Amino acid sequence: MSIETLKSVLGVIERVLVPLVLGFLVYTTQMAQVRISRAQTELSKQQATLAATQGQQGFNVDCIKLFFNDICGQDVEKRQRMALALLTLLNDSLAKPLCQAVSENAGFSRELVDDARSMQAGILDRELARCKVVVYCIRGNPVYEADAQAIYDSLSKAVTAESIIVRKVTWEWLAGHGYSDGYEIRYEAPTETNIAQSLKSALEPRFPGKEFRLEPVAGRTPRFISIFVAGRDAAATGRSSLARPVSK
């Protein structure tokens, strides 16, 4: 190959490669700028989220401080009602234990306790709206069937008709699912513990002398609460000819 031909080839290569290299450099620079811009945007979002979270936490702390100042204040009736009103500004997980503390304190007036229980009921309603509740009772036993219906009537105010049902079953069915004795609330721990405790607090005052035992179970049915309404005295009724097994 002559020198002139080689120079010509090199010139062609130079004219082709230089724009390609420059284009690649421009592309990589632009992509780096895009990545930097995205990182800055994500950092700004994280900072905004953190600021909002810290602001909400500070607000919650202030509300709780005001609650205790008012609930223990001198101008009893007015300040205590203001304290309860403050709880409506908190999320349910913070407001619920404070409502329960007021409702269980014998030193407060009946009106204040009733207001606290009303707030507890509202919190429970919102929790139950996200669950399915099944009430199991012994078929053919009028006492347990009536209690199961009363539970249904009470809870159906908070959830849709499809979210709560009553199932009448045999004693053998209950025993086959690990039931022993007494009224029982089964739930998945720890995700449904608060809901189960709220149910217990709401139901026991409506059924004097009855204890709704909390029974955590393995996590197989999330957002699915079972309430067993029965007793060993119903075993004979559960085995009567009127009863038949009902699948879960």
C-alpha cells in the first residue's frame, strides 16, 4: 500500500471515528447528569418525607402533652372534654390506649367515660372495616345462637354484610379445630393483636359475666378474625340430630 493510500485511509478513519468518540462522550456526560439529577430528586423526596415524619411526630407529642395537662387539670369538666377532643387529631394506634385509659378510670365522670367508649367504638369500627369476622356458635343451642346474633348485630354496624357472618356448627367441628371451652377470639399475632384486644374490650361489657379469651393462631388467614361462642355444656346439643358439620 502506498503512502498516499495509507494517508487517505487514515483520513477517512479519523473523519469517522472522531465524531463517534465525541458523540459517545456527549452521551455518557448527559447520562451522568441524568443520574445525578435523579439522585438529587430522590434525596429531596427523602428529606421531605423525613421532615413530614418528624413534624407529625412532634405534633403527636404536643397533642399527648396537652391531653395529659387537660385530663389532670383544675377546670375538670371543660378541660377533660378538651383532652378527649385532642385525641381525634391523633392516629388510631395512639388514640386507642388513651381512650381506653379514660374509659377504665373510675375517677372520671360517667359522661366522660361514655364519650371515651364512644371514641373507642369508632376506632374499632375503622379497624373492623378492614377485616372479615366469622362468629361460630353451637347449632340448636338457643343461648349461644342468641349471643352470636347479638355479636353480629353489634359488629354489623361497623362492617359490610359480606364482612361478618354467623356460622352454626357442631361440637365435633369446634373440637376438631382445637376449641376447648368458653367464648374465644382467634386472631393472627402480632398483626391482628390490637384488633382482637379492641374486640374483647368492646364485647365483654355487653355480655356481663362472659370472658372473651384471646387465642393467637398461626398466620394462615390474615385479616380474618374468628369468634367462638360456645361452652362444654353445649356438647350434647352440638351432637344432636339437628346439627350437621359446616366447613370453615
